[in-house]
Amino acid sequence: MIKNPINKKYRILCIDDSRLNRAFIIKILTPLNITVDEAENGIAGLEMISRNSYDLILLDIIMPEMDGFGFLKEFSRDKREQFIPVILMTGLDDLNAKIKGLSTGADDYLLKPLNEQELIARVFSLLRLKNANSELFEKNMLIKKELEAAKKIQRYIIPSEFSFMDYPSVSGVYKPIEDIGGDFFDCYKIDENRSAFVIADVTGHGIPAALTMTMAKMLFSISAPKFRGADELMKEINRQMKSALLDTQYVTAFYLIYDKNSGKLSYSNAGHTRALFYREGKNQVLALDSFGWFIGISDECEYEEKSVNVAAGDRLFIYTDGITEAKNSSGEEFGEVRLAKFIRDRNGIKGEEFCTELMKILNSFIEKTPVNDDIAFLNIEF
């Protein structure tokens, strides 16, 4: 006696206008712990599927009212999450009919008159595939839930409002291309007189980049009060992260310290996109840069510190390259020049309104072109 090789109870739907064929299938499969429901045409089959859950469908081609091809078209339009395999049953030993059925959505076919051994073999072959697909679906759902949790955590640790910074005024935007990303920014008060700002970009996307981002952000926050110079802090961050990064990973970062007593803005760059600094008195935008290696590529990295004097009305803009490297349909990049012009021309706009206007201009530039990188920036107004 043939036994169920998977040792599990299943429920399948047989759609065939022949009562004899349906009776034959029920007789063969029922002893194998398979419940077989019946439908006499495609319309009745769709109705059964709307009310019940099935592990497999046996589908005749030639039927009244709605044939097998019509059923497959409607069935494929149904955006069901779980995979339900379909076996075509046909008396047409015709290559074109087989190709049409398989290309429309069927997974296998059987020639009529049905052979008992072949019927059982093909049914259980697809049921094993169904089981594997179900396991994969469950794992994907678990990953999806974990990613959603990671997304919430990342949104929590990246500041979305900056009321704690009384001066200078800070606003910003963070838009990862995936649920979680590797870009981050942060700002904090070091002491009564000094404030720090950082923006960074971890290579890659997804979970590895997000985990590295979290570590880097924590290290910047913890290390900031310990170092007077931006270059010294960069060296310490590199020292701690070098051993923790994957071989293919590195981090770019731009770190700045503002001293309100001296009015000086000191900064150090670790291979990151240049910062843009708007001088209101001269109505000009300067590109701030300094020498420094990517974080994590070597144990002995050197970093340079530079500084610039700040006056009331000036603006500092730090960002990741997702903005300047965003492309339109012609392949043209948004670019630093266009960004600097926006900052100069929109100087009268402040805070969140400035951020919203920039994203509007950027989206208008790229139109429907897919964005290939995370976007993050801080707008700091003195």
C-alpha cells in the first residue's frame, strides 16, 4: 500500500467537469491523508478558493463556463501571499497547450487518462515544494518583523527634532532607501559653551550598515566630551572602529565643534562629502574640507583640523552624498554647485521650511528616477 511520504495532512482542490475524473482522484488520494474538495468548472473553483485554504490545485483545461486557462488568469491576479501549486490535467498531448498552461501560472501537468502512480508522484513532489515555500515565507515574515523593529529603533536613535539645541538652531532630514540605512547625523552639547555636530555614511545598506551606524553614533557621542580637538576625536573613533568593521566596510564622517565664546567652528573630515558654509555678510557659500582618511581602513590614520569664524546669520549645511549624487532621467547629478546655489538663494528660509523646500527641489530634479542612496542632512543656523 502506498503511504503519504510527507506524513502530513493536506487539503487540495480538484477542478474538473468530469465527475468520473474527480471520483478517481478522490479514491486515489484520500487514503494518503489528503482531503479532496471538488469544483466542476473554473468559476466554481474560484468560489471555493475564496472560502477555503488549499495546499494544491488539480486543474482540468477544457471545461464549460470557465476553462483552465481562464481560471489561471483570474487566479494569478489574486495577490495571495502564500504559494499554491497548480497541476494541469489535460487530454491534449499538445506542446502549445502545455506551454500556454505553464506560462499562465501552472507548475506541472498530467496527461489524461491519469496514471495512479504518476498522479501520486507529481502531487507529493509539488507538496514538498509547497512545504519548502511555506517555511521560506514564514522566515521572510520573521525577517520583515525584525526589520520593522530595527527601523523603529533606528528612527528613535536618530534625532528627528532638535529643541534641546537652543543655539544654534538645528533642523534635518533622514531618508534611507531601505527600511534601515547606514547614514546618520547627531548633535549634542559638550559643555556650556561648546556644541558638536556629526554626519556620517557607512558603506552598504541594510542590517550590516545599520548596526555599524549604531556603533559609530554611540562612539561619537561617548567620545565627544573627552577630546578638545576634532582631529583627536577622529583618531579615537578610527582606533575603536577599525577592529569592529567588516573587511569591506568603512565609514566617512564630518565632525564639527562650535564654541560660542570664541565664535569659532572647528572641524575635521574623514573622507566625507564637504560641508557647505554660508556667510550672510558676504552672501557666499564656502566648501569646508580637511584632510582625513576613511574611518576603518587603517590603524594609523591621520586627520587634520581646520576652523572658520562664525557670525550671526551664517548657516552650516552638512550632508551625505545621497543628495549631490542623486540623478535625473538624463543621468545628470544634482551636484554640489546646484546645492550651494540653493543654499545661497534660499537664505531667507529658515528651519523646517528650508529642509522641506530642499527636498521639494531635489524631488523635482530627479522626478521618477530611482534613488540609489540614503539621504541625510543637518541644517544649522547661527
